Amino acid sequence: MIQFLHTQADLAAALERLVQADPRLAPVLDKAGEPALRRGEPGFPGIARIICGQQLSTASASAIWGRLQTAFDPFHHDALRRARADRLARLGLSAAKIKSIKAIANAIAKGELDLDHVGRSEADVAHAALIAMHGIGPWTADIYLLFCLGHADAWPAGDLALQESARIALGLQARPSAKELTLIADAWRPWRGVAAHLLWGYYHVVKRREGVAVEAKPIKPKAVKPAVLKVARKAKRNGRTKRPGAVGTKS
């Protein structure tokens, strides 16, 4: 049976079942506390809002979404697919986001994407149906399932904060890849989405204690430029131990 989280009480009950299934998560829940259930609007408006907010600050995303809602009321896929691209651009959407939102609106209009069916499907089936559409990547699909539908088993394995939280919570030597995290989460079915809510809450608590801004995403190491490596190797051959950054090459 497919499980959905419609209320905070639903989440609390699901957390209890999750911890019973995997006692390793009990101390995680003790430290993080019960996360608040956040729900957004389902359907086309929900997906459009997620795409609208990608790679933007919360304030910027909210401002653009507010302008879109005002300009298109009601916010219907037919109105968006017919809208001129320059009008959408003036409201703050990038060219890529305009293309994605229009592609999804067209797919819904043609019957290629049935969001009602997605809302009744198991997490993996719903995920596959969403990412088959242009403009919907794995992260967007899973965030929609979690926060717009309240799907209790959606699992955004590629989320960096979730990977790092799992590393700390489970005492792993390295941050797991998306594939590794998917395998780990198999033990949490049908409550993987509940585990995601818990681990995100735990990530915020741990990073706050470490003095790290909780909204900051893990930063990928910068690639060392070939010129820097060349100078470093030469210094090593000459018996010196200069740092690459000390040779005057911009990093």
C-alpha cells in the first residue's frame, strides 16, 4: 500500500515505524527531533514552482513565483504553454526555465504526462514517469513527490546534504554516492521519504553545531590547474616544498 504524509501526525507515526525498522536511526531522531512536515501545491503549479526556484535564493524564488501567480491566475498549464517567452522572461524566468515549464505544460496538454496518475503511483514508478519529461530531472521529480504529494517513499539519493547526513548518522567513512545511498535506503522502504525528512533535519542540527551555515550546499573541491601542478612538481624535484598557491599562479 502506498503511503502519503498529509499531516504532521502522519509524519510522527511514520517516524516511529521507521525507527522500529532500523534502530540505528533512533539516536538520529533524538538529536534532530521531529521534523516539520512541509507541503506545497500538487499538480502543474507545484512542479512549475520547483523549477522556478532552482539555483535561486529563497527570496528571489519567492519574488519570481509571486509575479508568475499574479500574471497567470488561475495558474493553468494551458495558459503557460501559450504564453510568449518574452513575457515570461520579463517576469524573471531564465530561458532554460521557460523551455522546461513550457515543455511540461505541453506534455500535460497532450496527455503525455498524467499528474493524477503520478500521484497514485509507487515512488519509483512516479519518479520514472516524471524524469521521462523534458525539464524534470531526478532532483525535481523527488522534491515534487516529497513536498507536493507527501509521498512517504520518495528518495532523492542525489541530494548532497542527504548524502552527507547519512555519512555522519551511520558512521560511514566517506560520503555515499547516489547509487550507494539508494542501496542503503532499501532497508527503509516504504518509508524512505520519511528518512529523507529526518536526515535533512539531522543535517541542519549537526552543521549548526559545527558553525556551518545550514543552507550552504557541500562545495566540490576546485580542480588544480595544470600550470600549478607543473610548478609544484618542479619544486619537488628541486627539493623545495612550496604550496601551489605560493608561486604566483592564480587559482
